[in-house]
Amino acid sequence: MSEYLTKTLPQAIGVTAYVALVSLIMFHAEQLFGEPKDSFIGPIAFLLLFVTSAAVMGILIFGRPVMFYLDGKKKDAIYTLLATVAWLIIITSSTIISLIIIG
């Protein structure tokens, strides 16, 4: 099981980095793009970002497990998915605890 943990850590770090980048852009959106205008482009851009994020997260989290599954390695697929989710739980918990401690 430890080999799965070491192989899936980069995937979890990639997910975390992507989420942090999107959060940073959204947090500074007004500074980057100026005052919001009454336009339908804003909701379109948000929905496109949402769909793109879903695709990127799908690839990062489910890409390798699906490849294992299609190759007939069902045990590897399940362990890889569980290890990735475990890393995400650890990273999320650490982030929340850090925010609580920092105040």
C-alpha cells in the first residue's frame, strides 16, 4: 500500500496546486479584470472555468485509476483512487487545522 501512497502524492499535490491557483485568480479577479460590468460574458467565463476545472480534476483524480481498470488491474485502480483521496483528505484537514490555528 505504501507504493500507492508515494505514487499518488504528486496527483494530490497537482489537485491542490490547481485549486490554489483557481482560488487565487478568483480572489483577485476584480484587481485582474476590473470592476464587473453588466454583461453575459462573466457568467459564461465562470461556467467555462467550472467545466474546465471539472475536466482537470477528473483527469488528475480518475485518470490513472481508469487506465489501470481498463488494463484489467482492478485492484491497482481501487488502491490508486483510495490513496489519492486519502492524500486529499490529509491535505484538506491540514489546511483547515492550519486556518484554525492561525485564526
